[in-house]
Amino acid sequence: MNSSHERAKPQGDCTGGSVHTRVDQLENENSELQRECQILRQANSVLFQSQLTEEAKLFWLENENHSLKLALIKAERKANYQDMVLKNQHWEYPVALPSDDELQSFGFNDGESYGIVSFITEMKDIIMKIRRGEIICDSFGKSIHFPPLGHYDWDSSLPYYEGLLPHYKQFVDALVDYRHTIEYYEDKYLIHVGDASLPRVVLDMLQEALKQTHFHSYDFRGNEIGGLGYISFISTCIASDTRLKALQLLDVTFEHSNNVDIFCQAVNNHNSLEELTLEHISFESPEQNFGDIINKLKSKTIEKMYIGDRSVPGTLFSGLRPAEFLQSNPSLKKLMLFDNPLSGEDFVHMQTALQNNTTLLQLTYELDTLPITWRRLISVVFDRTSLNAAYESNHHCCVKGFSHNNGKICYKYFNTGSHPEWNRRKKIYTILSMRNMNRQNAAHFESENMGIKYLPQILSILKQFSEHNLHNEDDDVGDHDVKPLSIVYEIMRDWKMPELYNLALLNE
């Protein structure tokens, strides 16, 4: 009788033909299994639909329809992107670089001529990448600078801008193609506009291109570009880009009295803008200030706002109380104020605004030196006068203060926990720790009319933070290295011992 090893041997010695036959057999079996699985899936789908209520069927069909629409949109974007890449496969830059003789005829020396040629060459390289469907990246991430970072600022006495216009037109035309890349990759793209002197005709060309190309973020800098009408240009770009999420204005001047209305209307009417940064904004009219913008911002979508403005103290809110500002911008979760010298009255109003607000989750204030009135914000997020006052403080908004004293960065954090209840309990623990250092808890309990019904909650808080080292926290709620057992001992020794003893006898 042959062994099992001997019976297996003929299979190990199969010829190449029998191996191929076996592979074909397995592939046929696999195809058959796939067909059977497909039949089972279809049968299961039919069974699933037959068991659904009419309302559930409608919901299921709507989801299926939505998924099919998304798939169709992605397929269309992919086709447009591939068509664009194929169209530009053999595309060549059509404008010749200027010769040395041409540049010298405009009065440029060798160094200036080299700068102009380098600038055009950099712009040409970016245009070629855009035409090929490549993603443009720089130190800011996936972003494009217009003009490019190595821009050349020509002197108005040497009017060479006519020689550069054909190159700018190629750049602007390429942006229209870049929309296919943005849509296909569905990622966050940023465009920087400014930091250079540009003629108005270039600005007009750019505006038409941006109406067709939807960026995730806009970064507008300076008013040298385009001269008068820059705010109108910005507002048009905002209104035409329905996918815009973030907007930054830096060193921008509002040239006319109606510019504030035009800009705020574009921001307020936008349905997807989530982040707004306004830094070093100035006004041609002496009667206007930053408060005019703050007064008219009434966005339903902005969640983050960064304001950097070295304005006159008291003009940031310009009569509008912060509580009204927060009510007018109900989606605002993060407000960061840099270089804003708020007045004492501003801090009073900010304190009032935070007392009953639960939507603002972060308030950051940074100045060379934090004023004494800054403490008003501290008191509203952590009132240390009593346990009840601490309990009723604002536990939602993380308040951060930064100052730069003699080159040293000082900071104070409050409400750093991820949940308001955690912040609340931590403040209670901090007060208990502070009082325990002088054995004052029992006396305060008496003066605050604390009943023994609160003892379980206090013990729960002590247990929660028994393994939490407050001394290593980066906020200013309390750096008190007090052991929870020490607080428990103090309470049990000094507070309402007769009542607790009688309560124990009743429970027996």
C-alpha cells in the first residue's frame, strides 16, 4: 500500500502543461464564484429593499442617487483634467524672453536686466507646470504667488511693464487651466496676490481668470497692485469663488468711504467662508477706523477670525459691544487679537460678552505688555471669590494671553480642557487646593452655606484629580502641588463633623 507521501508525489511532478490547466481551472472556478456572489448580492439587495418601509426606501434611494452624482462629478473632473493635460502635452511657451539689447534700450543696467530675465524665467517654469497639471508647492504649501516670489518691481520711470504684459497674460491664462487640477485633486489651494506694483490691466486680467478658478484660500497683500479699485477687485473675487474657505488681507488700505460696505457685503453674503484674517488695515478717510469693519461684519459662516491692528485704543469695536459682535457672527468659535491696544472699556464689554456666551471657544489676546484691565477676562473665566462663583464662570472659552516683555514671551491659559465640565471641576479642585494650604476650606464652606449634600460631588472631584498633576499644567488655573488626601483630611476633620456623624448613625 502506497504511503500518503508517495500518493502526493505525482502532483508535485506535474508538467508545465498540467500546471497551466490547473491554473485555468482555478480561474474558471473563481469567475464562477464571482458570478454567484454577484447574484447573491443582487438577491440580497432586492430582499433588503422589499423589507424597507416606504420612507426608508426613499431615504436609501436618495443616498444612492447622491453617491451616483458624486461619482459622476469626480469622473467628469477626472476627464477634464486628463483632457487638459493631453491638450498641453506638446504645449510650448509662446513668448520669447527679452534680449539684453532690448532691456538696455529701456535703460536697464546688467543687474536689472538679469533680475527681469530671472523673474520671467521663474514665471515661465510655473506656467509650464500648471499646463502639465502639476501641483505647485512652495513654503506656504500648495499655493501660487502672483507675481511669483522672485518678483521684479520695475521703476515707473522705466516703463517696461509693456514688455512684461505678454508674460503676465500667459500666467493668467494658465490659471484657467489650473482649475481642472484643483477640482481633480480636491485639496486646499492658496493664491497670494500682491507684494508688487502691477498695472491695472493686469489686475483686470487676473480678476477674469479667478472668476473661473476656485481656490480654497486668498491672500491679498498691499495696495500697490492695481491702485484704486483694489477693494472692489477683492470683493469681486470673494463673491465669485463659491468654494472659498479662508481670506487674508495684509497691509491693505481702504481707499474710499464705501469700500467698507462693499467688502463686508461680500464677506457676509458668502456661504462657505470660514476663516478671516485682517492685519494692518488702514483707511484713506480720517473719519474711518477698524471699528467700521467690525461693526458691519455679520457672517453666518465665519468660525475663525484673526485681527492684527495697531489702532488707537478703544477704536477696535468703535461703539459696538463685543456681545453684539458675537451675536452678529453666531458661528465664530475662535477670535485672535494681535497688536490691538484695547481700552479698559473694551475689556469691560468683553467681560460682559463672555459671561453668557457658550459659542466662542477660544479668545487670544497678544500685546507687547498685557494691561492690568486684562484681568477682567481672567475673572470671567475663573472667578475665585467662591466655589459658587467658580462654578458659574465661563468654562467654554479658552482664553489665552501673550506678552513680550524684554524679549521674553509670557503667557497665561484658561479653560484648556477639551470639555467645559472638565474645566469646571478643575477650577473647583484648584480653589480647594489653594484653601487647603491655609486650612481654610471648612471656614469657607460655612460662610458660603455649603450643605453636606455637596460632599459627594467634592469627593468625586478630588478623586478625579488625585492622579492629575496640576503643577505641570500649562495654564494658570492653579499650580498647587497639594495632595487630594490632605484636602479630604481637612474636610473630614473640620467641617460639619456632628452632622456627618448623625448622618452615619441614621444610615445604620
